[in-house]
Amino acid sequence: MQKMNVSLNPENYKLLSDYSLYGFKNRSEAVNSAINLLNRNLNKSLLQSSAELYLEEYKKDQEIENLTESALNDFME
């Protein structure tokens, strides 16, 4: 694993110091878990934003909406 030196505010320092209370083997495991969770949440947020943009475009274009409905009907048959 690669190492990195970071600065923490007092609240986060205390939280990380109590890593074993939260079931982590060490500080590194706690930090990696937190970063993985952050990464999943950021990716989910980006995906949600992208979906909302596609929906906006979809609603603007009747031809795309008709094509999608037709494909869905064909698929269901």
C-alpha cells in the first residue's frame, strides 16, 4: 500500500483514534473504508446527475420518446 500524510481536524482525529470501537483493525482500514464509501457516494451522485440530464433531453424530444416506446412495446411482445 502507498502511504500518505494527512492533517485532520480534532473531531476527525478523535474519531480515527477510536478505530477499534468501530470494528476496524487499524487506522488505515478505517480511512480506506471511509474513502471507499465516499467514492461510491460520489459515483452514485454523478450517475444520478447524468440520468437527470438524459431525462431532460428525453422529455424535450418527442421522436426519441416515440422510438423508446416502440422499442419497449416490441420487447414486451
